[in-house]
Amino acid sequence: MPSAIDFRWENDWESVQIRCHELLTQAMERIAALTGLPHAYLDAGGYHQMGVTQLPKQADLRAFKRRLYEQFRIEIPCIEWDGRHWLRVSVQAYNSSEDINCLVAALGSLLNC
């Protein structure tokens, strides 16, 4: 445990978490703008480094998820809940704005947006 605490202090982990939250917020807003569908939160205080955003209803959600991986090498949970389709976006320290750009571009391609 002391090593984990030291790692967090040595790597300014609070700043890492803030950056991840900002990237996630950008991703959620860009995906919502792309699809025209709202994400699941009233404000950015409802999530930290992981959140869900709505997708247009897909004829085959499993096939959509498979295409994201096969065509774009994006591994991301696609969920059906309450009659809607959702994408669970998670941002960690190793993710960059380029990763978000790739995700949004892939979604735009597959959703024909």
C-alpha cells in the first residue's frame, strides 16, 4: 500500500484524474453532438473517468461492437439497457485526445454521420 500511495504522489495523480475527466467530458459531448442523442448525465459532476452515452439503436449491437474492433481496433462496451443502446466510455492515464479523435471518427464512419 505505501508503494501505491508513493506512486500517486510521485505522478501527481490528482492532475492525471482531472485530465482524464476532461477527456471523457470532451468525448461524451462530441459523441452526443455526432449522434444527436444525449448522454446520461445532467452535468459533468455525474461521472469521473467512466460514463455512458447513448447510441442510435442498432439492428445488431453485437455486430456493431465487433465492427468497432475489427475495423478500428477499438474495444469498448456496447450495452442495451431500457430499450436503448449505450456506449461505455472509459478514460485512463494512458489515453490521449488522439484516442478520443479515433473513437469519434470510427463512430462517425459506422453510424454514417
